[in-house]
Amino acid sequence: MAAIDKNIKSPRIDVTDGTLIPTKSNRGIFNSWRVSLAVALILITYLVFFAKGDFKEIFLVVSKGIPVTFQVTIFAILGSIIFGLFTGLGQIARHNILNLIAGVYVEVIRGIPLLVQLIFIYYALGRVFKIDGALAAIIALSICYGAYMGEIFRAGIQSIPKGQMEAAIALGLTRGQALRRIIIPQTMKIIIPAIGNEFIAMLKDSSLVSVIALRDILRRGREHISRTFLSLETMAVVALIYLIITLILSRVVAIMEERMNNNE
């Protein structure tokens, strides 16, 4: 692949949606990320170990939903990447029908709220197919976020200089081989920060699965409220758990992005 100029820096896709991911300009001792995490940890520690009331019991009940939340989110992110890859490729394909199918999928799915999709898959399709809550949640999140992932893949692929594809074809590769061996590997490096951000957004949106009786963090909190009527205390603990998880994940994404930039 001597014809490909390796000195060309891969373009970046700016991440603007979801949790704020710390950047180099936001790395001071008292930056917003560290202050937010410290406040959240201090608050949850105080409530669980020192405050009067049932906060410790609430924490023990609600935290049992963390594995379910992560399980649904991880499988859904894998599903959405698959949907997104095929959608992105369909949008840049030279075949008009593939363009149309991919475009309609993106427009339709983005135009329907995730909650409606979730209820439709669980209750409506559940009348035809036997779908449990976890599977319905994974399918709904995968389809919904697949549309957004498709746009990320499309933008990532189109950000690779066209000369690389032309050079690969000139060297004897087919268009498919060039995509698989040259374009997509570079695209993945570019879009991983954006995918990481979608992972954080999906983790928060996974709280919607509580409406189909899947016992995630929020569902366990709602069940506790129905038994004790401690709505303020329970929702405070639920909010702090989600905040701590998303702040930690945002830092993980930032580290991944930094390492990839250093490897370029």
C-alpha cells in the first residue's frame, strides 16, 4: 500500500451529544469532571453510611439493578454497531435501492421515540413472537441506536480521503476489499469516541426499559417506592448511581480517545 500517504492525519468526529467528556483543556485539579464525581461520591457515601433514614437499604436494593442495566446496554451497543455499520455502508453504496433502504431506516427510526419503539416491540410484537423483557430491550435499543450509529459510520467513512480508495483500487483491490482492509479499520479509529459517547447515552436511555418490567436500576427504585413511599430518598440514590456510572464511563471514553490520538 505504498501509494497511501500514511502521514495524513485521520480527521476527527467531534463529540457533542451526551455526557461531557473531559478534554485536555479540562484536566486541572478542580476540573468539572473531577468536581462532579467527587461531589457525587461524597453525597452517596454520606447518604449510605452517615445520614439518618433508609438510604443504606435503598442503595442495596437499587444497586442490584446495575448488572441488568449493564447487560442490556452492552448487548445493545453491539447490536447497534452491527445495524449502524450496514446502515452506513448502505448510505454510501452506489446502489440506489440500498441508499433508499438505509435512508428510510434512519429517517423512520429517528422519528419515533425510543419509548414507543420499546413498547411496540415488547407488547405488539410480543403478541406474535415470544419476546421476554431483556430481549425486547436489547432489540429496541439496538434498532434505535443503530440509526444514529449509521450516521456516525457514514460520516466516518466519508471523512477518509477518497484518494485512499482510488489508490487501493489502482493496486488491484476490489471496492469491497478496500473497504474491509483499509477504509473501515481507519473509520473505526475515528468513530470510537463517538461510539463511546453513544454508549453513555444508551446507558442512560436504558432506564426506559423499566416500563416493561425489566428490573434495572430505575425499576428497582420504583418498586421500592411503591412499597415504602420514599420517593425523594429513592430517586436521589438512583440519580447518584446513574451519575457516578456515566461520569466514570465518560472518563474511560476520554482515555480511549487520547490513546488513539497518541498512536496516530
